[in-house]
Amino acid sequence: MARRSLGDAHRRQRVRHDAETSVRAMEEGLAAARAEAVARSIPDERLALMFVCAHPAIDAGVRTPLMLQTVLGIESARIAAAFVVAPATMAQRLVRAKAKIRDAAIRFALPDLPDLPGRLDAVLDAVYAAYGVGWDGGDGPCDRRRELAGEAIHLAETLAGLMPEQPEVRGLLALLLHCEARRGARRSPDRRYVPLHEQSSDGWSRDHIRRAEQELRLAARHRRPGRFQLEAAIQSAHVQGALTGDDTRAAIARLYDRLVEHTGSLGARVARAAAHGRAFGPSAGLLLLDTIDPEAAAGYQPYRATCGHLLAGTGRRAEAARDYAAAADLAGDPALRAWLLERRDDALAAQTVDSAPLA
């Protein structure tokens, strides 16, 4: 037993030493790249370093988390939540990536402007993820996460100025502006969570919406639709439906179909199921949810919340209450957690009424 404990302690010490060495080597490389970025008058130092971290020798699956941690200073636990993995798993991935950078002696150098498009996807993903961290919670005027959302919009605006002919850059900017337009309507005066379909459009920022629509039109001129343009188009359809009174639910469902064709991500598939449930009935949404591996999605809060909503719509209230409770356990935002628990209680109350004997 004592020998095993000594061995475990030695392994922990070795892992800690390797991690510290990797971080030190990476920081030295980034410092050199930072100096180069300043010398070449890159519009935003952080943006320059994000392109540096998108080095093709770094595993594609860890480039975006690496940017979030080393450039934007986001904790690995929040990065893990954004990528729907355990915090320990994400921490291990980042340590391994930094060790590979050290062992392979990867030189951090700013790519030339013609080489930026080849690294763009990872940078866009990182900016979007950073905004997502700022969107989840972050409603106080001095909240660091709200500041992060503003920084993400600034980075997207800087990218649009740097690469104006890249339609996905404008698509991302349009998406973030549409989301930010609704920030003030996400809470009631008593700070309760308000879902999108219950929000008053009077609380939406018309200036943000106008700018978002302009960016989306500029992106569409290139006729090269992509993930962020489609997501922005979905937000635009929500806005148009609310402002004009038109029923845009079917159009939104079709846009989600196209989005899933571009990216088979868990988030896109869950959102498509929710959209089909709103447009064509809860049973249609459940059919799409059934194509998702429940074990892979078990830790994803929107999946459990969508399950609860669609199950409640089909009268399966006990199952709905279970999923609402699970979603509440996964919600980091206290206001959202409270709203989900209210939905759970509503489902349980409806079940009690349904099961009551006839007088």
C-alpha cells in the first residue's frame, strides 16, 4: 500500500512538472508571437494570438479550447461545459496539447494574411464559444461574463474588418448581434428567466437587430452559406416572426434542417428537434430526439429541457418532470434553474389532475 501511494505521488509530481514545463514553453512562444503581432499592426492582439493557436500541427479538436484558455483566460471547467465534456477530460486534453507543443517544438508564428482563411474556422468557433460563456449567466452590469460577451462581439467586428470577403465572419457577427439584441428581455423586472417565445419584442435592441440584418445581407451576397450564416438566419426568422406577427415556425424548422446538414453537432440536432416540435407538433420533435444517443447527451442541459418540453406536450408528464429536474440540475444560471423547476412542478401538478378519479 505504501509503495503504491509513493508511486501515485511520483506520478502526480511528474504530471505537474510536465504540465508546468508545457505551459512555460507555450507562454514563451506566445510572447514572441505577441511581439510579432504588435510589430505588424494586427488590429487586436488577442485575435492575432488566436490565429497563432490555430497552428495546423495542433490537433484540430483542441485548437479552440486552447484559444479560450490561453488567450481569453477562460477556466477549463467553463470550457468543458461549452463542449459538453467532463472538466477533468478537458483539463487532460489541454495538458496533452501543451505537452505536444513542447515536445514537437512547434514554433508560434503569426501566419501571413493569405494564410488566415485556412485557420479561420477554429478562430470563429472560439469567438462564438466565448460569447456563449458570456451569454450563460452574465446579466449583471459588472459581471465578468457579460464583459466577455462584449469582447467576443468586438473580436467578431475586428474579424469582419480584417476579412470582409469571408461570409462566415459576417454570419458570426450577425448571430452575436441578434443574440445581444435580446439580452435586456431575457429577465423580467424581478429577474426571472423569460424564454424567447415569451419575450416582449419591445425590450429588444433595434440598433443591434438592424446591424445584424445588414451583416447577414452582406454575407448572403457571396452565396456561400455556412453554419454561422444559417444560425444567424434562424435568429432573423425569430425576430421577423415577433415583429410582424407572421408564423415563421416552419421556416425556422427548415433552416435547422440545413444547419444539421452543415454540422451534425449535438446542439444543432437538439435545437432542430425543438424547432420541429414547435412547427409540427411535439411528436415530430420527439422523433428527432430519438435519433440522438441519450447517453452522449445526458450532460447537455438543452437536451434534457427539450425532452421535458416535448414529453409534456404529448401528455407524458411524469417523464417530462424527470427531464425538467435533470435539466435544472445541469443549469448553471440560477434564474434558468428556477424556471426549469417550475416546469417540473407544472408537469407533476398536471399529472396529479390527470390521475385523479372522476367524481
